Amino acid sequence: MSNRRTFAIISHPDAGKTTLTEKLLLSGGAIHLAGEVKARGQARRARSDWMKIEQQRGISVTSSVMTFAREFDGQGEITFNLLDTPGHEDFSEDTYRTLTAVDSAVMVIDAAKGIEPQTRKLFEVCRMRNVPIITFINKVDREGRPGFELLDEVADALALDVSPQGWPLGMGGLFQGVLDFSTGAVARPEGPSREFLGTREADAPIPAELAEEIELAQGGYPEFDEVAYRSGDLTPVYWGSALKNFGVEELIGAIARHAPPPRPQPADGGAIGPERPDVTGFIFKVQANMDPQHRDRIAFMRMVSGTFRRGMKLVPSGLGKPIAVHSPILFFAQDRELADTAEAGDIIGIPNHGTLRVGDSLSERNDVRFTGLPNFAPEILRRVALVDPTKTKQLRKALDDLSEEGVIQVFYPEIGAQWIVGVVGQLQLEVLVSRLEAEYKVAAMLEPSPFATARWIKGPVEAQEAFAGFNRANLARDRDGDMVFMAKSPWDIGYQQEKNPELTFSATKER
Ligand code: GDP
């Protein structure tokens, strides 16, 4: 069985993702991060979490993929691929798509705050793909909400069975450690972290009111069930403090033991799994490179099957003819010997000049189309107005490029000349304007658009044409030429759906 665990951390900003990531990396021993992918526009990207670690803590992790490995008793060496999900308040499709490339996720919750909006949004994306989730309730070294309240909130808000794997003996000033249900032992902070042990004697017996709590926690929730976990119906819950490096061992052990190895990925004609011998994979992210003189990009490919070797020829579904992958970026840590190969579950960075697009499938024989890498209906739509109207051509090129990269979506209305861009988060608009100016020398303004959202129209051709005949003013084409209904309100969509039962108005589009 594969020793790969490819996962992401989902959380609301400030819950402790960066701190936990750092501890996970450190626990993996020597950290070596190959092929750093630095972004253009350092200032803007400085918001990225990895930059944050790098700047504040002097560790070099400017990367979208972090690979680390370590030994576990009875399991041998496990290799972890941790994928960055940018954790802005306000996120982009990038974040969603990264979650299509992982096999599991760790959900970090701030013990004082519980489920926050971003946690919920990211969780919903995981649910769409049945991505199994391990919960880490962080910051138990501080006064938090009662454990039962937190567990019940996860269960209710996310409609998920929760299975606590331990119990915090007090929080904040009263914290004494975490009782591990599987061993019955109390894990207590060691070394300098003992200082947060609170006022009670560390070895004092568990007081009666806590004993009662523990009994309730052990009896009142479902037992851990790996099948239910792996199908996304149950989450095991761990408690700890990323800051004090407490509970992180238990967490990483749980990922090693329970998190699924590379899972089969949905494809036309049936899912493809790691047992397939030849190389297949899909592009889930494209990132512009640092050098502003070149249009170099790094396409991130999630390996679904096979063993990749440097120089191998692969056929991207969008191109139809093979490309030789001579200088892949392999994120593999530590062992240089291994740095020339990658296997199912791993991520490869492929430098290219725009040939590879998000959603492309790659295979040795051009016989695979992975599905389920959706575009999401934009929640914010803006008209793009040029400051200098002679720059139309440059603008079109820029919008096409940036939509390929997944920075924005672009819609070309059937009537009228003003192009519309769509995003799921405000930050994407800022990125758009600054990149138009810096990279394409196009000054543009974003103006309100009359539309609230967009829906991809699917259904029989005649029905589509009939619909188009009546609704020309509300139609646009996306980057691929597919027909999109531009809706002024959610009510609009409901109304059209009722009037056109043979069409579907889809909030996602799969390439
Ligand atoms: P992110 O935005 O989710 O990446 O959160 P960070 O890792 O940057 O943490 C946000 C803040 O919470 C920082 O000030 C951290 O030092 C603090 N923090 C993170 N983990 C813990 C923890 O376990 N206990 C306490 N007390 N503070 C923490």
C-alpha cells in the first residue's frame, strides 16, 4: 500500500494553520523544500501564509507544496504532501481547486471560537468530494469554550458525526493535559511548555467533575470508525496547542494511521486509481513565475497513477500532443536520490509557457479525462473599463491569460462590448487590477455590473437556442465559448429554471 498522505489544512484565518504547519514540518525532521515557487508581486504575495512563516520565523517555505517524511512504528516511512490552501478571509478558486488534489484534510478550529465562516465554506468543498476530515481543536492552552459545546457545534453546523479521541483536562490556566482515550494515559506538556500546566499539581488525580465529563465524552459520541471517516461521515477530534507544540504528535500519528493513501480520482469512463501502471494526473493550479520578463508558469500536477521520471513525455488533454517534462519541480524532501521520481499522491510542478491549464488531464497515452475540477459560479461580477480604449487587444489577451490561470473568470456578453469578470472573493479583483497594470501595461477600472451571478446553461441544443433567442441581453460566452446565463438575482435563476425545465442552470462547470 502507498505510504503517501496528501492533505491540506482548512481553517479560518488566525485559527493557527501557519503555526501548526510549522510544527508538522519540524516534526518531519530535516525540512528540505525543493523548487520554491516564488510569486510575482512580492508585496501582495507577502500575505500568503508561507511568506508569513518565512518572514517571521526564518524558515524557507515559500511553496505551495510541502513534503516531509518520517518513520512510524509498524508502518515504516510515511511521506506527507501538505498542500497550501491560501487562508485569506476572502478566498479564490485556487483554494477550492487545491482541495480537489488532496485525499484528506485537517480542520483546525480555535477552541475559543468554534466553527467560523471560512471553516464552514472550506468544509463544504471537502464534502462535495467526500474528502475525509480530522479535526484539531487548537489553543487549549488558553481559555476556550467548553469541550462539549465545541463538539456539538461541529456536529450540528457541519452535519458530521464527531468522535473525540481524547479529552482536555481543563483549558487555559487550568489545563493539565489531554487524556488519550485509546491508551488511557494523560499526555502532559513537557519541558518549557510545562509552564502552561496551570496551578494544579501535574500528577494530581483527575478531579471528580472532570471524571464525569470524560465518561460522558467517551460514552456520548460514536466510536471512531475508519470506514465512516474515510467516506466523510465522521471526524475524529484531537485537542492541542500548535503554539506549545502539544497534541501535534497525536495528530500526525492519526494522519499516518487513518488518512487515506492516494484515492481514485473521478474520470470519464470511471475512476482511475493508483494501481494503474502508467502515469496519469491533472493540473489543479497554475502559478505565474517570478520573472516579469517571461510568461513562465508553473502548472501543479497531482499524480493519480504511475511513476513519473524526469524527461518523460506526457500528453495534456488540452493540447493533444505530447510535451517532454524535462525540468519538473519535485517537491520531494530530504533524499536527493528520490528527487527524480514521483508517484501517485505526489505533486509535480511543470514549467510551461501557458500550454497547461487548470483542469487539464495528463497521461502517457492521451486516454484519460479527469472530471470534477469545477469552475465556481462567481459571486462578484464587474465590468472592465479601459482607461485607454486603444488597448482592447492587450486587455483581451490579459483576461484570457488570467482566466486560464484561474485568477478570474471572464465573460464576453453576446450584446455590447464591455467584458465582465467574475470572482468568488474580493481579493481576486485587487489581484486582477494590479496584474493587468504590472504585467500587461493595461490600466483598467472595474465598474458595477447589472448582474449578480452567472450560471452555465446545459441541455439539448434546440432548447439552448430557443432560450438564447429570447434572452440575448443576458447571455455571455466564457473563455471556452460555453454559453452562460448572466442573472440579475437568484430569483432570476429560479424563474428561468421554471420556464425552461429541459435546461439546467449550473453553478459549477467542469472542464
Ligand atoms: P493562521 O492565520 O491560521 O495561519 O494562524 P497563525 O498560525 O498565524 O496563528 C494566529 C495567532 O494565533 C498567532 O498569534 C499565533 O501565535 C496564535 N496561535 C496559534 N496557535 C496557538 C495555540 O495553540 N495557542 C495560542 N495561545 N495561540 C496560538
